Amino acid sequence: MLDATVRSLPKINGFTLARPRLLPLFGCLAVLLVVSLFFVWSRITVVNLEYDISSLGNRLREVEQDNQKLRLEAAHLRSPVRIERVARTELGLRMPTLDQVIIID
């Protein structure tokens, strides 16, 4: 049979020395590590989202400029003077004579 003897801890100046309890210390360090990692991850995510928002803002401005250019081009293409010029020069059309005009009441 194994005989285990318990030794008493030494005393220094009336204080009893005890074994350090490291589990609470490691627990606190683990919680601190998890909180720190979460903070760093959240900051990296925020910075990445800010970059995404900035690039999307630039893209939005480019698309708005393209839209404005297309609106101007559409207005130019709808111009009655231009349409008449294209009809006369490219399509060979001419103004109708009075006998070709039919008035409907």
C-alpha cells in the first residue's frame, strides 16, 4: 500500500506559503486574449468596409457621369433639326406636297 504523507507548508515570518493558483490567472489571460482578438478583428472589418464604401462611392460618381453624358447624347439625337437633316441627307426624304397631305377630322 502506498503511504502518502502530507507535508505542511513552510512558514516565513508567520505567513504560510501556499501554492500559487494559476487557473484564475490563466482564465483572466484567456478572456483578455479573446476580447483583444475580437477588438482587432472588428477594427479590421471596419477598415475593410470603409475601403469598400469608398470604392463604391467612386464607382457611383463614375456611373452618374456616364448617365449624364448619355442623357445629353439622347437629347442631341432627339433634336428635330438633326432628325430633319438626317431624313433629307441620309434617307433621301423630302417634304410632302399638298396633294400628299390628308387631314383627318
